[in-house]
Amino acid sequence: MKMEVDKALFRHGKILMFWGKNVKTKGGKGKGPPLQLVHGDAPGAAGGTALDSRGELDYTGKDSAGEDEPVRFMNQEGSMGLEESFLESVKSGEVAKARALLESHPLLLESRDEAGVSALLLAAYRGRQEMVDLLLSLKSNLDLFEAAAVGKLGRVQALVQENPAGVNAVSPDGFSPLGLAAFFGHPEVAAYLIEQGADVDAPSRNAARVRPLHSALAHRQPDISLAIAERLVARGAGVNAKQGGGWTPLHQAAIHGQVELARLLLRHGADVNAQAENGKTPLALAETGRHKEMAALLREAGAEEKD
């Protein structure tokens, strides 16, 4: 129990003032004074225990068996300095630095940024594959968003079986498990989530407002994008849904020159003349990217030239 609480409060990265009926001072009963919980390495700490306003020790909590158990956490200065340094190393791909920090402070593995995004997802978002591999080698208790993002189908299945509603959960930064699986290019994970009832048309709950289909088309390997897009469209994903900026999936296919994806979208009713908020059409984007085959396909489908 202590370790789980320790991890949870470590993530807050704050000096914690705690009142508790199960927390005692020397000679005290019931509710004691507020506790400032500090780490053993922090200034003013003593052996990693909690101190009261008089600096007295011997504060204890109760474990699951009702036994006294020492309480220890990190203070703001200690945890935030370490956590920020670790997360910066994760984002910048400094594997040696991250490994060294984790060896001396294992709980850093549970670090999250201010938005609540885990270290593993931060590494994945930035394409730091070596960092992802390091974190995966140390972390077994992936949450559903992490498992979907890194393509761990077995873990996704176990978590969904445990909590079926999780297929439509939303990550701290606004993405669904299906959206993450689509973005990172994991067709098997995406297929499983769809089969389990994931909403194929749910927009992300952030400024991007991307649907899983937008996310699938953002992947740079056309065959993977196509495999996921086919499943999404077959389940009714809106081919004319607009993300932030007014882009449709066809806009995305056009700017990347993904001809087969464009064919799929057009077969299912994509608006060849859809305009983004800046007035750009798929044809305009294809021409900007010098994707001649794409431009020809769009013209054949009725794309109009814009002045």
C-alpha cells in the first residue's frame, strides 16, 4: 500500500500538508497537526520520515493490515527538480541521463508532465524510440493509453477485459486509445478496439479535434495508414469530418501524396472540393506538395481549380 501511495503523491510534485485520523505523533491521538511530508534527501528531512511543526518524528500511517507504517514522500524542491530533469531527458532523447536518473530514483518511471501525460507517451510523441524501449524495459504496468500507443495488444486486451468502458476513455491530453493506436500505426490494436466498441468518430478532446481517421492518415507509412483507415471507414467513420483548421481526411491524404488512401476516401463519398478554414482544397495541397498523381486523381474526381 505504501508504495502505491508513495507513487501517487510523488506525481503531484508538491509539499504535501496532510491531516489524517490514522496519523499519529509521539504521544498524540486522533487527528494530529498537519504534516509536511519530505524525502530523506531533502533539506530538513530525517531518514525519509515526516516532520511536524516542531520537527518531531515518529509519524506513522496504517497499512492494509492495520499496522503502523512510516510515511515518506518527496518535497517540492526535491521531487520537482528531479522530475523536471527526468522528463526533459525523456523529451530530448537523452537515454543515458534518463537511465542514470531511473537507477538512482526508480519512482521517476511514474513521472507525468503538467498535463498528466506519462513519460512513456512523451517519448513516443517525440519519436524517441530508444527512450521508449528503455522505459518499456522497466515498466510493466502500462495504462490503456500507453499500451495502445506502443502497440502492446496483449496488455490492451487485458485492460479492456477488466474495464470494457475503457475503450472510449480519454487520456489526460485528450486522445482515445483508438486515436493513439491509429496515430502510432498499430492496425491490430486498432482492430481490437473497434471490435470492442470504440467510437470510430470521436474527436479528440483538445484543440486538434482529430478523429481516429485523421490520426490514421497522419502516419507516414501508407500501407499501415490504409489498413487502419479501411477498418475505420468500414465501421462508419466520417470521411468528411473536419479537424482543427477545417482539414478533412482527404486534405491529409492529398498533402502527403497518399493516392490509395485518397481513392478509399473518394469511394466512400469524400468531398473533393472541401475547403479548410484557410480556403485550401485537397487539390491545392496536392499541387503545393508537387504530388502529380494525386492532383490528377482529384481532378478526375471533379476537383475544381481555385484562383
